[in-house]
Amino acid sequence: MLYLFGFERIGVAVSDIYFVDPNPNSGQEGAERGVRLELRSLEPGELKGSIYSARPITVDRPLWRVDLLESVSGTPGSFDRTHHHPTLREWEPGERVFDEQLSAEPLKWLEERLADLEGVLDEAGLDRGEASPADVAGLRERAPEIVDAVSRLLDGVRSGALATPPSDAPGAGSVRASWL
């Protein structure tokens, strides 16, 4: 399942994910599943026809990532692998950053961060010019709606309908995600 929320130059992509790290840190072995949220840059394309034609939109470079993950073998609702990546360079995430508040109250933490786009950009080391005032206002206004979508995806993960293992044998390096 993939949800996309688009503003002016910033979008939010949210998807379920099943993941096995091929080189896990100690204590992070085994499959993980949950929900991934990324702030992404949006790039409008040129019209492909008349002034009435649909405009292509590219969901481009990731700017920030939050992984609301749990170990598959762990307790549902534990958020024991939940982390964020405050910095991404090009398409690659920086190190996992574990935050007690994020694991304790992930949806509250997420809503607060989404409502502070400029703070997220500052923490990521990005120019605030990546986002327009419409992005800042739109994301602040729609943060509860985005968090609601994340909550529905988490419900789907816990029910077993989403973030399921790949059909082949899930080994190190396995990823099954709707999109992200």
C-alpha cells in the first residue's frame, strides 16, 4: 500500500515494508516489518500535450526518513526497531537514529515532526529553500491526516495483511515494500 501526499515542492510517501538487513548491527538481526515514511522532493514535468493534458509529476529525491519498524519475531506494538534517518545523501540514508520518544509514542512524535518541516530540514542539514511556504503550511495542516494514514498502515501490518515476507525464502537482503 502506498499513500502519497503532495504539496508544492515537498511530498510525503508512506508505505508498508518487510525488511531483512544483510549487515545488521548487533541486536538488530532478523526480519523487520512496519511502515516507512519519507519526505521527498516533487518535480513537476512539462505538459505532454495541450494545456488540458495531465502534467507529469516525479516523486524524487528523499530528504528525510522514518521507519516505524518492529522485529517480526518480537512483540507486536513494541516498536523495538523504530528509528529515523535525519540525514540522507542523495538516495542513501545515514545511520539509524533511535529516539526513546519516537519508540514510546511514534505517532505523536511523527505528527510533531511533520508539523515542523523547517526544523526537519535544519536537522537534515538541508536548505530551508527546499520547501516553499506552501509546503510548510500544507504539511503542518495535513500532519494529522498523514499520521492517520500511517496508523491505518500499522493496523494492516499487525493484522498480517501488509508488510508480508517476499514469496521467495526471506534471507538477508530481502525487502518487500509496496514502493519505498
